[in-house]
Amino acid sequence: MTIPIVDRRGHVAAMTFAAREPSAFRRVAERYEQALQFMAMCFHIHVRRPIEWWTAFC
């Protein structure tokens, strides 16, 4: 399952979730679709932050 992410400036990214068992993943993805989208958005927001922000937590 690939979730496209478009920010306010028009930048585009995507996050893909996958599993060994496609049928099992499909059931989970359908049930938690909004949660997966939220996770993708959070990931995108944090990845765009400067490297200095990440090094403060390492």
C-alpha cells in the first residue's frame, strides 16, 4: 500500500507499507487505513526537518 503525501507547497512524497502475506496485509490496511495515512504524514513531517533536529535525539 503506497500513500501519496502532498504538502502545502506542492512537494510530493510517498510512503509504502508492505507485508509477506498480501491478503493478511490487505485486511489490516483496510481496517487501519486512516492510521496508516496518519503515520505516513507524521513520517513525512519529521523527515523534512533539519538534520540538527534529529541529532539532538541521538
